Amino acid sequence: MTTVAPDTGVGPLLRGWRERRRLSQLELALRAGSSARHISFVETGRSRPSEEMVLRLAEQLDVPVRDRNALLLAAGYAPRFARTPLDDPAMDSLRAGVEQLLRGYEPYPALVVDGTYTVVAANRGIAMLMEGLPEHLLTPPLNAMRITLHPEGLAPRIRNLREWRGHLLAQMERQIALARSKELRELYDEVAAYPLAGTSGAGVAAEESGDCEDGAAGGDDAPHAYFALPLRIEHDGRVLSFVSSISTFNTPMDVTVAELAIETLLPADPATVKYLRSLTP
């Protein structure tokens, strides 16, 4: 009979996720259609949960798909979710659909990243924003956070860098809290340490002086009321404004698919729309 170390069994793992989600045993039991007594027995190792119960608890605890496999293994069951490489033939229809979506969004920027912000696909709108970046940032694998916040990346071009940087770091913190990822934590530590002093270009200078509403895109000098925090970025002597929307796949059954995110940059003002459309042949 195989034994599982007390600190790595399914009970302690489930307790860790429950505490991370700030739920009591009773709250979790009510959500999962169980009892607080049974949850307690599972967490202390006095009761072995069924495969169905492990998955039900994982669902209620919003455990990432990758970690649901770990819970199943710890409980003595086979992993339920595959991790299929994106270049596998089984992913042909997914890749084709994503590529069609990205092309259809042009001339507006859009990209697809994995769980550590590695860029797996991008359209020509993203390529436009990255024009002129140094080769060492554009050597695969590209990382969206590194490209955006690196002092030699897009950071000097972002007119509201402090706000946008704070938004991105907070986004990463939420993901780290949700998924215990060593790689994501290392990336966060790296990009959070990038010095703002290294981004001393016109973008930061304008931000510090308060000159963030010059309406350079299309020459419209009137201030614009944004409905969400915009990314205000310089391109070819203009300031373009975007708001970000992130989409994920509903009820994924594969680890790779579960960790993909599609980010689209929606033009946030008429001047940006006009300029981007002018680039379309």
C-alpha cells in the first residue's frame, strides 16, 4: 500500500487552498454539498475523498487546472487534465481560431500569452507598437511584461507609466495569489525591480509635468473622458490611447488552454481609432 507524506497528501493541500481563499470548513462544505465534518476528516487525513469530491472541492476553491492534477495525484487518482503543447496537431483548430481572431482585430493590437506572459501569438497591431525595440527584448521567447516594463522596452514611450506599471504589477500579484507559480513570482520580482529612473524619455517627463492630455493622436487637443484606465503610448510622434480587455477559455479541459489569455487593446478615443484606421491599406 502506497503512503503519502502528511504534508503532501491531498488533505493538507486542500486545507492550504481553502485558507488561501479565506473560507471556513463550513463555507466550503455548503458550496460543495458536503458537511464541515467530512471536510475536516479529509483535511486531517481521516477520510480519503472520492475523485469526484476532489474535483468538486477544487472547483469551489477555484484551483487552477494544473494544480487540480496535483490534488488528484495526492489523493491517489490519475491526472484528469492533459497538457498538450500548442504545436501539437490536436491544437490545430485552436491555433487557427486564435490566429483568425487576432487577424480580424487588426489594425487594433491583440496578443495571446501563457501563464507566465510568454507571447504565443500576436497581430500586426502589436508589432507596430514594438517597432524600434532592441533585439534582446525581441528574441524569442518574448515576454509581454518584460517588453512593456523594461527600461529599454515600451516603458519610455508610456505616458502614464506609473499608473500602468501599478496596474500590471497588481494584476500579477492577483495571479500569484491564485496560482502558486515559481516562474511567475520570479518574473514579478524581475519587472518590479526595473528602475523608473531608467525610463527618462519624453513619456515619463510628460507624465511628471502633468502634460498627459496633449491629444497627439490625430491632433485633437481636447481632453477625453476615459471609461477605464488607459494605456497612453507614443508611436511615431503621436500618443495613442487604449484600454485592455483580457479573455480566457470557458471551462478548459487542458492545462495549456487553461493558462492562455487573449488580450485586446481597444482604442480609447476617436483620435486613436482614426490614426489606426489610416494605417490600414
